[in-house]
Amino acid sequence: MDDVSGPVMAVDVGGTVMKAAAFDADLRPLAELRRATPRSGVPSIVAGVGELVDEMTVSVGRPAALGVVVPGVVDERRGIAVFSANLGWRDVPLRRLLSDRVGLSVWFGHDVRTGGLAEVRVGAARDTDDALVVPIGTGIAGAVVAAGRIVTGAGYAGEIGHVVVDPDGEPCGCGARGCLETIASAAAIARRYTARGGVAVDGAVDVVARMARGDDVARAVWEEAMAALTGVLATAVAVSAPEVVVLGGGLAESGELLVDAVRTGLHARLTLEPYPRVVTAQLGDRAGVIGAAILARDGLRAAG
């Protein structure tokens, strides 16, 4: 039987970097490591996760369990990594493969959904049971937490970035046109400014800075992005009724400008009160690994 009181380890397998950490029973970090994500297929990723666990075991002792989160389409219940374009896998029984490698119970989840759970438990939405956590970076994703539990939808819940807001808009990587993330992601804001203004920029934060200096093109691109974003978020809020909307990812670096735009947009579109609070995320790029540790800790407690 697993030692419920022992340390747990967690790994967030990102498209470029794997973040790993060991935590005690109160989720205090005991050790942290980062390594480049192997790019030569599933066996190399399984081996890489195993090596991280081995290295941390030397310093903190054998863990009680391992939590692992990955991007793409993830079926948490079956432990299957259904699809990841960045990592090049499809229908991989990753939980079983990892458990065989490390000899531990493995709890397995989706990086964004699990990061959302972390923000609810120990981050910007702590002390709430119902939240919508929205990282906005290269793409846009969503994590719906209801009654303190992640809504998984058999691996497809939270894909708000692929809600179509302009059927005649730009092509999206998913195959549709005019998806939200083609207009309102941090990458899209920078790309659309460059296309319209003829000047390359250093990301969406640069566009925000130009807007503050009176750049009319920057303001137009930002306002179009916020209109699309708040329209989709208003629908998500109306359906899931979160107490709080947490905004994360690279675009959250614009701080109160983003929060104010989303808050104003939601109030203009929603007809029923109370309105959700709108805040920025607190855990940054550690949300996934903290969430993976929470999965492992919750799993141990449930197993008794």
C-alpha cells in the first residue's frame, strides 16, 4: 500500500521543457528540476520522466506516488494521451507506461485542467469551489472547476480557444477558421499587429505598450481581441457559473488592463448577477506541476 504521508513527485511534460518537483504532505516543495523535453518519441519521454524521478529520489527518498500532466487531448480516466501535435503522439497508454518505468502509482492529467485545479486549491481562486481558469498564450485554453472538481469531458472539456468567433476569419491549426485563439491569443495579437501595422513586435505585451503610447493600430487590434475574448467568456460563464475567472498565460502580463477589459466586457454581456470576480493567475508556469502533485495527493487519500 502507498504511504499516504510520504512525499509525492510531480512532472509537467511541456512541449519544450519538463518541470518536476517533490512535495511533502502539505504540498511544500522539497526539490525541483527542469529538463528539456525529449523530442524522439514516447519511449524517450517515458525515460526522461523516469530519470527525473530517479534523481529526486536520491535527494528526498522514495515517493508515495507520482503525478504527471501532459498537453494535448488527454483521457484522464483511462490514462491515455489521446493526441498531441507538439509531442507527436496518438492514443498512448502513458499512465501505464510511466507506472511500469517508475514502479509507482501514477495519477495522470491534462496540463491546463490540472493547472486550473491548482489555482483553485492554492492559487488565485483558493477558497472557491467553482472557477474558470483561462491561460492565454500561444493558444487559449480553459479549465472548468465545478464543486472543487475538474470537468474533463472525456478529455475535451475547456477548449474555448477553438470556439469560432469569425467564420470568415484566419485559418486555425485545428482546421477551422476564425477560432478565438486566431484573434485573442497573445501570439495572434502580435501577429495581427504586425500584419496591419507593418512593424514586427516583441509579443503581445509590446502591442499593449504601443497602445499606451497612443498607437491607433495597437488599440484596434487589442479591442478586437478583447471583444472576441469576452464574448466567448460570457458564454462560458453563463453555462458554468464560476465564482471567479482566473486569467493566466503570457497575456496576463498586461495585468489590470486585461482584467479591466474582461470585467467590463462580461458586465456588458451578462444579464444575471452575481458577476464572477476576474483576477490574474498566481502560480505562473508552476501551476501544472503543482496540480500534478495535487492529483497524486488526492489519489492517495482516496485510495486510503
